[in-house]
Amino acid sequence: MKGLMGKLGAAFLTGAWIFSQAMVPAFAVEAGPGAGLAEASGLTIHHTSQDAAGAQAGGISSGEDVPENMAAVELTVSIAEITGNVGVPIQTAPGSADRYGYAHPRTVYRVTNQMENGWIEIAYDGHTAYLDGNSGEITVKDTWTVPESDIEFAELVKTAMEALGSRYIAGGTDPATGVDCSGFVKYVMAAAADIEMPRTSAEQAVMGTARAAEDMRVGDLVAYGSSLDSVSHVGIYIGGGRIIHGDGTGRGVTVSVWNDRTDIPRIANVLG
């Protein structure tokens, strides 16, 4: 009987795990290490320009062609953008077969070092991870391009990007120790725009003035959920069709395509 009960219990747990994976939203495809990963790398997130300076010393180019009617925001950190059409493995060490997941096209990561062999060290959910810079799919830079009409929100973009790679911690409000999605929004809006936001994503989702997707501007909040009464996630639009957000599926603070998830009940202008 004990053996039978053990088998039934194992089957139930397996089924529950499969069900839980099916419930993970689009942002969670190929999820990374998450909060349960042992912190062997001991990466510390610094909110200074040291990262950008160190990356440039390693040979990173910040040059970028800026299209007409667009402006380049000079960041205090360097970033790696997947500009190719193929996902790049996010690996535990250069050349390792072990990986945390994939860096999909148009996602962006915080560079902490560019190695002589072409590998790129990144901050990933508060840990160190690696991208193969020899893949031809990655552009490393220290600027972010926004419409000229949104250059007034440059400080918000810079502040948000400084937290890129910070760890996801449920209930967290400080990128130095960890944030969740609404904690990240609360931090950025207070630090860059002197706006005090409520604590939860549901409360944040109803703030400001609703905006149509085609009119979206840098700094707008994008809420996710089946309806406005069931919002479960929120991110900040930073231009280029991307949001920056605290991703609880193993990526930490990351940049994603804003409509990878289609359950978007509201886009809101909270900056005025």
C-alpha cells in the first residue's frame, strides 16, 4: 500500500508540475534560474557608471546609427541586445553545455564584462551568465534609442536600465536586493520622476490616463492580465517596442517585446 501511495503521490506531483508550467505566461518561455538558484556567482548589482566604463575598457563599441526623428539616450551601463533573428543560449560559463534559457530576439541584457575570447558576461536575475558574442546575433552598446519627442524621459530610461539584471524577489522594492514587477515600477517612478506609486500591479494599472497602443510613449505603464480586475503584471515601456520589467519567471529585471503577452487590459500615461 505504501508503494502504491508513493507512486500515486509522485504521479500527482508530476501532473501538478506540468500544469504549473502550462500556466506560465509568454514571458516565461525557457525560464532561467529563478529565486531558487544557488548564488555561487555572488554577483552584486551596482548603480554607478563603473559597469559601462569597465565594459568599454574590454573593447565594447558604443557607436550606433540613430534614425531620423530618433535620439540616443546615453546609458550609465552597457547592454547587449539580441539583434539577430535567432535566440542565443544564456550559459552558466563560456562554452558550457549548461544554460539558464535563451536570449530571444529583441531582448536586452546588462553587460558586466566583455571577454577577450568574444564571450559576453551579463547580469541575469542577480547572477552572472554568459552570451556568445561570436554568434553574430548580438549588438553591445551603451545607448538606447527613443523618439526625439520622448527624450524628456531619458532619465527614466537610464534609471530603469541601471537595474537591468537585478534579481526578482517577491515583495522587493530595491534593485540592489531584489524587486518584483510592481516594486520595480515603484522604484523607477520614484527615483526618476518623483512619482509615488502604489505597491501592487493591480493598483498601478488603474493610475494615470489610458492610452491606445498606437499612441504609446516612453514611460507608459503596460498592465497584463485577463481583465483590469485581474491584473497580475506590469512593465514600463521604453521605446523600440520593448518594456523593462521585473520578470518573476527566472529572468529578473529584463527587457522584453511589449506585446509578447497579448492579455493587456490597459496602457497608461502616468507621467503626464
